[in-house]
Amino acid sequence: MKSLSAKHVFVGWKTWLVMLAAMALGQLAQAQILQRPIPTDAKLATIQHVQDMVVSLNGTRVLMAPGGFIRDSSSRPAILGAR
């Protein structure tokens, strides 16, 4: 049985490190591509979570659609009830 030298082990470690860095950069690039711009005809409003799927939109209580998400300006889903 052949034993691996330290050189071979180190080369393998560097290869894995480069692959991990490439995957991380790929994920960042993908997240930038998927950002949704705010439409030009969008109206400014304040939204507050009241309870369950009920939100207050500019002071008027409305029911969100099932599966609806509130997203922030970076297109990330906002967590309702978090302050």
C-alpha cells in the first residue's frame, strides 16, 4: 500500500479550498442576478404586521394573499413580527 506524501495532501487541500471559494462567489453572483428592481410606478407606503396574515397598509387593515411575502428594498423576505 502506497502512502501519500505531505505534498499530495497539501495539493488536495488547496484544491478543495479553491473549489469552496468558487462556489461561494457563484452564490453571491447568483443572489445579485435575482434581485428584483422596484417598479417605477410603485407607490410609497408604510406596512405593519397586525396579526397572522393581516397587515396595516398606510393605516388601513388588509388581508395578505395566501403565500404572500413582504420584501425589503434588497428583495429579501421580511420576517413578520420581528423588530
